[in-house]
Amino acid sequence: MQTELIRQDGTRFPALWLRDNCQCGTCQIPGSGQKLFDITDLARDVLIAQADEDADGVQVVFTPDGHRSRFTHTWLETYRPGTAPPYDDRTEDAKALWTAADLEDVVPTGTWPSFADDPTERARCLEALLTQGFVILHGVPVADRAVLGVARSFGYVRETNYGELFEVRVEQKPANLAFSSRPILPHTDNPYRDPLPTIQLLHCLTNAAAGGDSGLVDGFHAAATLRREQPDAFDLLTRTPVTFRYADAGADLSTSAPLIGLDALGRIRQIRFNNRSMRPIALEPDRIAAFYQAYRAFAELLYHPGAQLSFRLEPGDCVIFDNTRILHARSGFTADGARHLQGCYADLDAAASELAVLRRALDVVAQLEQLFNDQGNSEYLGEPVTQAAHMLQTAAHAEAAGAPDALVAAALLHDIGHFTGHISGGRLMTGTDNRHSHTGADWLAAWFPPDVTEPIRLHVAAKRYLCAVEPDYLQRLSPASLYTLNVQGGPMSAAEADQFAALPHARQATALRRWDEAAKDPKAAVPSFAHYRPLLTRLLHT
């Protein structure tokens, strides 16, 4: 019996750790990875009774429960204990810290139409939000509540005492300085809330005032600078809780936290800085001077002109920023000039989740594109076009016919089984049915819904069906298509045709089949695979 698994490179995997992380279907829910047992369900004295390693991974038998688990080499390498501290996308390790000079020519921006419609562009902008701390979107409709649509495009709106959104414009008797024309120094929004709003959005509807420019400061960069230059001050600000409070007729909000928040490993994870909402510090008198000295040192770094990126929001611009890291500011403006922003809050975890899902989807789409570029260049079963050209033409016919997105995707991918099945597409022309409709549908089902995969599964059967119920359809087949028809079973019998017609996706499959037969023109000019990337990404259920 072994207390641990030791790989050839010397990496050690304790038996209990392995047993707790078994990935089989009786231990985890497929997909989500949620465990189906609790730690107390495992024996205290878990040991390894047997371990067999092969080219793909290791099979382990545990005692005393006799459970069998399999771990791939990739999984073991990814999660091997003791290699690095746990990744946390909220900490400084996952960020690109900056000052204004660092962003002189690379301010992260995007356009709303692309952000909304193109998954690749949305992923790029969310990557900037999570690594650089902000992104500015241009072209957001200048319309009431449009900011809520931006927030909902990647997450959920966090409602507060202001409601779903808040209006940033001059009020006669403002309870909050944001609703005045006064300048506001870099600050964290709503530091008196627990949890702190993690994403803030500000959308410009009108800006005709003189002044009123916006500013952003990377609080993580300032904190890291303080740690390097004045470590005692940094340490003091990470250990001293500060109380923030806001009260008006309808709310009384208060929380206490350090100005610089760290994770359990000492990495910078959150800045909570807002002098106008800070209550009297509760320290012994002889410690107050040191706190204020550290507080001032941090403020001077945050307020330094070189730290702040300044810009003017014009109508249609929406800035999205990480409120746990990025401090925002505003210059004063003339109160008689119209300036109106609408803002709302969202959550970083939703943005990070959206980005992770988009990355998975884009990886799948990239894999499909690679198949088109590689195997797709082969000849298409004796026809005068390549396999990729045939599939692209089929999709173009579907799109021209106004087919729904799922059916356009099915048309584009209908012959993918020639590339992914155990029997190559070329074998079909030697008399071997490679069942590419089924192998392709089965392979795609890991990522796409039935409305995409089932017309693909039925598209060969649809040819057999059409040849049975439409005598002239058989006459229109090319010699190559006629040959493969016979290999695939020939026209259906009357009983088979009736059964096929009753299937849920039979109508879509017959439409696909007609486009399939028409997609063999060597001179046809059709969109490339890139044209379909957004459509495919939207349909993925990763």
C-alpha cells in the first residue's frame, strides 16, 4: 500500500488528495465538476492499492473503498500540489499595473456594436477590464437606460439604494458630491458597502459643460509603489480597519476595512479609498500620527498627476472599470453647462465568467477553423470543389434563404464528420460508408445544441428520403453523389420515408440537403469561415 503517488519526475500526489479529486461520474457532476460526496464520506486512512501508468495517464485503485480513478497526465501537471500559489484573478499577480504614461498609445477601447455582436471583440474588451482594470466603449446608444444593456451584455446589474441606475448630474442640494459640479479627486465608489460594488459603468448622455473631464488611477500600482518605497506605511494601511459611512433620508450604510486589502498570501486584492466617506479613525492616540502619515503617503501617490489617465467622455461613450482597483476622478465644470451621465454597478465574477466561457467557445471555433484550413483543402468526393469550399457554399445558400442561425451552422458543419470520424471521407468513394453524418453530429454535440447537430445527423438520410419521394431529385444528382447514395443505402422504402418524415428535425435536414446538392460550383464566391465565427460562438453551449 502507498500513502502517495510518485511520478517519474518526483512529483508527489498524496492518496487522500487524489481520492478527493476523482473526476469519475460517480464522484463529480460532469461539466460543472461539483462533487457528489463530502470529505467525511472518505475514509481517514485512504491509501493507494494499485497505480498503473500509461501514455495518457494513471489509473489508481484506492483502499479501503476499492474505488478506481483515472487521472490524465495533463490534469496531474495542471494541478500538481506545491507548484505555485493558487491563482486569483482579483489579485495584483493577474493584473497589468500602469500609470498614465504606460497607456499613452494603448488605452483599452472598443465599440459597442462590436462588443455586443462579436464574441472575439467582447472577449478582448473583457480581458482589458480584468487585466488593465477598465475599458472605454464608444458608440453606445445615447438613450435612457442604455447603460443597463451594456452591463447585462456580460453580467448582471447590481441594484442599490439608488435603484438599477443612478443619474450623475447637478442637483440643487446634493447629498452626494457626485451630483454637484465640484471637482472630485480619485476615489473608490461606495466604500461604505459590503460587499463593495466591483464594477462601475458610467455612460455619457450629454457633456456640453466646460470641464468635467474624467480620470482613472490604478490603485494597485500606487499600493505596490508604496510597498516598495515605504514598506512600513504599506503594512500599516493593510492592517488598520477604516470605517466608511454614508447616510441620507433613505439609507444608512457603513462598513470597516483596510484601505489596502490583501489576500491570505499577502497579494494586493482590493483598494478602498474615499476620504469624503471616511469616519473618524478608531485608534489609540499615540498611533494616529503614524496612520495619517501613511495615509497621506498613499494619497500623494494616488493624486500624483502622472498616475492619472485623463479623458473626456462624449455622448455615447461608456467607461467600465474595476471599482476594487481603479479609482475614478472628475475635474470641476461649469454648473450652467449640461452634463449628464447614467451609471450602474455590476460584478467582476460575472465578467470573469463571461470571459472564461467566451475563451472556451473561441477555442472550439478556432479548432473548427483549423479543420477547414487543413483537411478542408482535400477534394470533395470527386466533385470540382474542395471539401471546405463545399461546406462554405452550403452555408451561404442557407444564409441566403434566411435560415435560422442554428441551421446555417448545421449547413456550414454538415460534413465535419469526414474529418473527425475514424474512417476518412475519402473511403466513401471506395465503397465504405463512413457514417460521417453521425460521427460529425456526435462530435459536435459536445458544444452545440440539437438544432445544430440533428440536421447534420439526418442530412445523409435526407438525401435517401428525397430520392424516394421526389423522383426528379434522383435525376439531378451528380455522378459522385449518385455513387455515394448507393453506398449509403440507396433511396428509402416507403416505410422508411414515413418514419424519417416524422422525425423532429426532418424538415431542417431536407432543407440542408437541398443546399448541400447545390454547393458544388467551383466559381462561386462565398464568405470565408471568419464570417461565421460570431454565429458559431453564439450557438455554443460550453
